[in-house]
Amino acid sequence: MALESVERTENGYLVNANDWNEDIATELFAEEGIDPTQEHWDIVHYVREETLNGDEPNERGIMKAMGKKWGRKVSSKEMYEMFPLMPSKQGLKIGGCPQSTRKGGY
């Protein structure tokens, strides 16, 4: 399934999270101007899994989880270099999740 065949909100988020797949995520990365590394994929998969389980992660939660996964301290600066428009928001969008209603980074 390709991105143009799925319904999206006016802000570009998928209307139905079940429409998501990695091909669509690849197109969303391109739309966001991000050339994804394995670490980008780790964040997208983490944010998607947490959100679909009812716990939308914030920046601090993402940094802690990725620190454990990657075996090193992850800085906020590094997160924003990977996802310039906010890791949780871009991660949700690329992960096919609903748009965040949370305010701020913590």
C-alpha cells in the first residue's frame, strides 16, 4: 500500500493507524526531509508501539528507552538533530499514529 492510497488528516497524519506499513513510513520520512538510519526506525517503532498500547511517549521517555536500546546516553540535541520538528510528533506521524494532543516536550 502506498501513501497516496491512504486517508490522511489535514496535517498529514494517517486517519487509520492500521493502514501503516514500512513503505508508507519510508514515504513519510521523505516527506519530512529525513533520510532514516536504523536509529530513526528504532524511534518510530518504539513511539508507534507505545502509542498503540495507550501510552504516548514524550521526549524524555523516548530518550530513556533509546538509551537502553542503544547502550549509551542519548541527548535531547541528538533527538532534535534526527527529528527537527520534535521527536515525539514526527515519530508519531511517520509511525502512522494519531496526532499528539500533548503540549510541550515533557
